[in-house]
Amino acid sequence: MGGIEKQEHDNLVYPVYQDINGILEKPDVIIDFCIPKATLSILPFAIKHTVPLVIATTGFTVEEQAKIEEAACYIPILQSANMCYEITLMSLIASELSKELVRKSN
């Protein structure tokens, strides 16, 4: 377990790197809750080291999303717009309600 952040941190029980290319060990997975620019900077490392990637970042342009989809040809990628339980639950409820409305309107 480790992290990537621009600021230095002392006295942590896990390593925090300022640059993803400074990681010495191969991660089992990269979990990204960041901004699109940072997510895109992670893709080359993940591909080079064949590390699966979980993306919970939103706000990608069409071109940025295409880069993620291209990367998915080389590594496993799970992308979710929001991993918050409540948002996921509300999305599920809204989906089911819309199906029910369509059934009732027919």
C-alpha cells in the first residue's frame, strides 16, 4: 500500500511518492480518486507495469475518455462515475423507477 501526492509526508506507515515513476515495487492495483489530468498521467505507468486500474474520477473530455478506453485494451480498468454507496444506490433506484414508468406508460 502506498500513495502519490505532491507534498512530502513523514512518519507514515506506508510510502508516499511524489512521482508515480518513483515507485519501486509493483502495485497489485492502482485506485485513482483524483482529477482527470492526474488519471491520464497514471495510464502509462499502469500499462508499462501491467497494473490494473480502478478509476473513480469524473469530468473526462471525450478525448480523455478515449485514452482510458485505449488503455483498457492493455490492462484491466474498472471505471465508475462515483463509488459512494449512497450515489450508487440512488442510481440503481432511479434506473428501476424509470423502467417502471416506461412499463406503466405502455
